[in-house]
Amino acid sequence: MWAKPVTLSGQQATLAPLSQSHAADLAEASADGNLSALWYTMVPAPKEVPAEIDRRLALQEAGSMVPFAILDSAGRAVGMTTYMNIDHTNQRLEIGSTWYRKSVQRSGLNTECKLLMLRHAFEDLDAIAVEFRTHVINHQSRRAIERLGARLDGILRAHMRMANDTIRDTAIYSITAPEWPTVQAHLTHQMTR
């Protein structure tokens, strides 16, 4: 396997291999801001967190995902993220299925987590590209992805059916290996602000 579970540590956050030991914190995080009520994204309701952890761990076992719990500086799980849609042969992956409790959104935590994940993908795993995907109408997520320095590759129209039976158009962004040094400098600068 090319991408494997790993712990990535920064100044504000640690990305730890996801486990059921994070379930209570993550249920509380989901309740902060009632995140599961957002119809255009997929955040588990508090009572669904253990099943979501099991789902992500099964995908890890199958080799298509590496899930992380996002821990704050106090060691409390405040969200989840993953390497997903992993293409081990071509050394390409997506960073996605990311969510944070409402109280830490726009705190700089996301920037540091993405910097840690991108650095690991490009420098340790030698990825050729990292993708980001989101609902075309999820403007908050799209702005966050664009602030990272990712470029819009295009829109997959009628890409998938959502849990509420609506059809999702998916905005696809990416960062390629040659772009990484510039993106890294940009994210490092953002972290100092």
C-alpha cells in the first residue's frame, strides 16, 4: 500500500489515525453548529458518528481511504478528514470528507491540517497530484479550497445522488506536484498571519 495510516503533527493540530476512541469527541463536534443539518454536505449526526468511523475504517481496510481524527492542541477530536479515492498505482489521492466543529471553523486549524496533509502527500508519498471535491453550491468549502491555492479542474454535472435525493454537481480542484512549492510557501505565509 502506498498511502498508509500516519500521525501528522503541527503547532495547533494533530491528525491522528481515526479510531472509535474518538467517537465521543466527534459526536460532540457534530452537535456544535448542528452540522448534520447541512443538506449539501455529509457530516454524521452525533448518534451516527460510531457508524461513520466504522465505514471509514472499512474503506481503509480496502485500501481506498486513510481516515484521520483532527485533534486540537488539547488533544480533543474536533473533526475528521481523509485521504480518499486513493490511486496507489498512479500516486494520486483526494483530500476530502473533511468537517470541523463550528467553534473551530475559520480559526486557522484547517489551513494547518491541509498544509500537513499536502506536505505528507507531496514530500513523503511523492504524489503527482492531490484533488479536492465539493458540492458546486458549497461556497464556503470552495472558497477554502481556493484559498489553499488549488485550481478548478472543472465541474462534474449530475455527479452523484445526495442522501436527500437531490443530484450533486461536483466542483473538482487539484494541486499538482510542480505547483506544490508555491502552494507550500503560500500556506506557510498564511500560517504566520
